[in-house]
Amino acid sequence: MLALSSTVSRGGDLLQAQVGEELVMMSIDAGAYFGLAEVGKRIWELIERPTTVADLCARLTDEYDVPREICETETLSFLRELQGHGIINVVAP
């Protein structure tokens, strides 16, 4: 189960390319395309190395003008979507 105390990192074998302001990725395993805009792309950059969701949210609230509760809710939702597609690794505490 993905929670604030979970550690997340990139997973899967993805091809990626910058297209304008968006990062476009293709999962070979899932056969699916993903497009990440500004914040999603930033999250992807930050999880290049394993990090807790709480630390990730702390970093995002420092960089963007967003209340912590909203950041946590939306970040968890986004990460669950990536997890559902098998493109991130999640380690529960």
C-alpha cells in the first residue's frame, strides 16, 4: 500500500523523450504511452533515486505554491496511477 512513509523510485523499462514542455514516456512492458506535464515531470526527476513520499511532498511544497495537504493527496494519487502501470517501485515501511 502506497503511503507517505513509502519509498518510491523509478521502475520498469521506459523510453522517454522531451516533447515541448512535456515528457513523453513509453512502457515497453505495458505497451502504453504516458505524458507528464510540469509537476509530473518534476516528480519523475525527483524519484530517480529512492525517496519517501513525505520527502517528495516536502520538496514539492518548497518548489510550488501548494498547500501540503493538497500536495500529499495529489502526489499519492499520481504515484498510485504510476504504480498501477508498473512504472515505479514502491517499498512499504
